[in-house]
Amino acid sequence: VLGLLVWALIADTTYYLHAAYGWVMFVSIFFWILTVLFFMTYLLQLQLKFYVIPWPLVLMIFNTAATVLYVTAFVTCAAAVQPTSWRQWDYNRRAAASFFACLTMIAYGVSTFFSFRAWKGLGSNAATSQVTDHA
């Protein structure tokens, strides 16, 4: 949802006049689409059908790449905001897009942390790992 806000706020400005916003648009659209695809994969439980794919590792790599690229998109977006833009609403939307890009970056960073824990298997405790099925 946050990436969609970044996308919508930048798209509603004259972003095509500034090359920096093209990068922000690319990152926000690309990762929004990939996030929706991963969401649909897990919602439809397709990861159970494609059991050969190491899903925890794939999610960790995806979240890491999204975090790194959203860091660059946030820095680019925040650096390109000019308070003396010729249209005041462009400034407001670009500033809001920078804020939501920062929130999106943080959200992907938190997801990276949790996907790393899932990949390493750090989420289980001793009680659940010792249970055996005797039935």
C-alpha cells in the first residue's frame, strides 16, 4: 500500500521533467507489482505446489533487494524535492512521496529482518522443535 502511495503521488506531479523521479517511479512500480505477485502466491498457497523453490530464501533476497533499492529511491526523491518548484502542489506531493518512500523502505527492512529469521529457522523454540508425532 505504501509503495502504491509513492507511485500515485509521484505520478500526479510533473515527474517527467526531472530524471530523478523516473528512478523513483521505476522502483515503486516494479516492487509494487512484485509484492502483489508474492502476496497472491502466498494467498493461493502456490508455494506448496512449487516446493522445489526455497521460498524463505527467495523472500529474503526479494526483501533485501527491495530495501536497498528503496533506500536509493528515498534518497533520490528526498534530494530532488525543491521547495521553490513552480507549482506548489508538486512540492507537497513530492514531499509526501519522500515520506512514504521512507516508510516503505522501513517496512521492507523489517520484512527483510523477519524473512532472514525465517530462512535461518530462528523463529521456533525448543518446545515446538521437540514435538514428535506418535500417532
